[in-house]
Amino acid sequence: MFDLAEPAEQAVLVHVNFPQEHSTEDLQELRMLVASAGVVVLGELSCSRQAPDAKLFIGSGKAAELAALVADTGATVVIFNNELSPSQTRNLERLCQARVIDRTSLILDIFAQRARTYEGKLQVELAQLQHLASRLIRGFDNERQKGGIGLRGPGETRLETDRRLLRDRVKALKIRLDKLGRQREQGRRARQRSEQPVLSIVGYTNAGKSTLFNRLTTADVYAADQLFATLDPTLRRIELPQFGEAILADTVGFIRHLPHDLVAAFKSTLQETRDADLQLHVIDAADARRAENMRQVQLVLTEIDAAEVPQLLVYNKIDQLAQSPRIDYNEQGLPEAVWLSAKTGAGLDLLQQAVIQLLSQQHLQLVLRLPPRLSQIRAQLFALQAVQHEQYQEDGSCELSVKITAANWARLLKQCEQSLENYIVRPPVF
């Protein structure tokens, strides 16, 4: 892949509108992506087409205009806001005498710059190699090699050697990521056993997710006004008033046409979103494209099988709209949206209130007084890490303050030979 982190990179941007598409790529978003990659923009070229040109994507006339613009500006790279085929990329490079990359390659390079953890770097490398595998094409330098010592076989081409080495590297990366994925799965199971609810922050990139995460956790996660400011997931414990502890997970931001290879490589990381008890869908309320951004987030959530997780909409950046914080309720009287500003902190108390109300639908808080003969139930509650406080009584019974998911409570009721309802000192709190 191309390294766009070098400060000397200077680019010409190309944006093509296709009127038959319901959602065209946005030029302003491309500018933000390029800025996030640290590239200087020397020129832009926009045009409209009914369909891509098979050879040059933008047609011969516009391609000649692009080549002239590259020559005049001295740009070293041309960045398309669309996805190019390998042959289109090669033809454009020959015409422009500059490197040509598409939107997918740009996003992958930004992810490569932002990955900090060992797992994140492996995931990005895997996505890059899988993308590259489909783009290895025979070029002028892929002449047939001579046979001899050290070669797989006489007559093997350089292209075939590259493909074999790439397959070996992809296989090794998948083995490492599978091992890390199993370790991450163990951590998820431990959290599930602890009865601590998990809140996952999701949303379009640059919606303010990391700023909100820092506000709620007093963490110091990097946050900036740029796309994909943070990449590696971060988990923190938070204390919810009159409810208890919960785990908050900050995940990578989504974007239009997030590369499929990237989604596949980050599937274990995004599992935090799929296994969450509640998703906090952060939305930039001041963005004119917020409805389309929300739709794109839902598409990615569907792709990773996380679309069925309960969701609370969090409309952020109301300080830019001069709106007051508020909670919107659905027909059942439950919160469905919170309007706030993560930057100023306005409305954070309403967010906590809404989260507690929604989580309380899934978690029961009750006090049980169990006789000695029900010690097995007591052991199960401790195994689930659902017991918050225990006190023995003079008659030998034990009084347990319990917080447990509705699903686990239902399973306990089913397993018990006699009704546990008879041993509830304090009714469940919803």
C-alpha cells in the first residue's frame, strides 16, 4: 500500500458524480479524509458521468485534463473519491505519470497510521494485504524469471512469487488474529458472567464519540476534529448513579462505503458492539447529512450482525445549534434519543438518566433471603457475580442484595424446584 504519511505528499483530488446512485460520494468528506492522511491538496477535478469508463473511469477527455492538471501542479499522487479497478489504476498512472489511489486505499492508509495496539496493526495489515491481493496484476516488470536455486520452480513469474508470499503472510496474520480473538472472547465472557452491562459507543466518524467517552469516563482518549481520530477500541468502567457499574466501549467510527476487507479484519474488535447490552449511537446533530450518516452506520451494524442490539440515539453538538438538552421518549415511555453537547457537558446527566432507565429494563435489582437448603442458588448467584452484598441472619438464612439480568433470573427460576418469588424481601426494581 501507499504511505500517505510523508509530509511531502501533494495530491490532486478527483470526484465523480453518478446521478443514478441514491448516495454519491461527498467531496467535502474526501477533503477531510485527505487532511486526516496528512496530504496537501494542490488541485481538484470534478465531473459527472452516467457510468464509469471501463478504461480510464472518467473518460479520455477528462483523463487528459487530469494529466495536464497533475503536470501543472507537480502533484505526486492522484486520489479518486471512488473505487477503481486495477486496470483503471494502471492506465491512469501511465497517463498522469503519478501514483493513483482510490478511496478504499486512502481509508486503509489512514487506518494504518492510526493503529496503535498490536492487534490493531495486525488487523490493518490484513485488510491491506487482502485488498492488495485482488489488485496484483501483470506489469512490465513481471517478466518470467529464470529457473535456478532458491526459486519455487523454473519459469515461475515474479507475479506468482508475490502472490504466494502474500498468501503466506495473510495466513500467518489470520492465525495471530484468531489467537487474539479467542483472548478477547474470554474477556467478553468474563464480563458477561460479572453481570456488568456493556455500553458500546457507535456512530459516524467525527461525530464526537471519543469526546463523549472522555466526558463519561474521565479518560484521556485522543479526540480531534478529524476523521478516524481514534482507531483502537478502549474499554472503561463507569459508575451509574443508583444502578452500579457498567462497562463503556469506544469503537472505531464508521464511514460511507467502509472497505469490506477492513470490516472483516476488525470483526473481532467490532464484536464488542455486537455483544453490548446497549448501543449509544452518537450523531453529529449539526451535520446537514446526519440522516444519511445514520443510515450508513446502520448498514455497517447490519454487516457485523449488531443491528438488533437495543440502541439509544445520542444527538451531539447541540452547542452548534443553540438547542437545549432534552430526552425524547417513545410510545412506551422509554428514552429513544438524548440531545446533548459532549464538548460543553450539557445534557450528560440526561444521558445517564436515559441509560439507567433502559438498562433497568434488562437488569433486576432485588433482595433475596435464602434458607440454608437453597445454598446451590446462592452459589449460582455468586458464580454469576450478581451478588452485591451478603448478610447472614440469626435463623441461618442469608440475605443477598442482587443485580442480575432478566434472562439469567428467568433461567434461575426455571432451574429451581420451588418458586424463588417466595424468598424476595424487596421486589425487583425495573
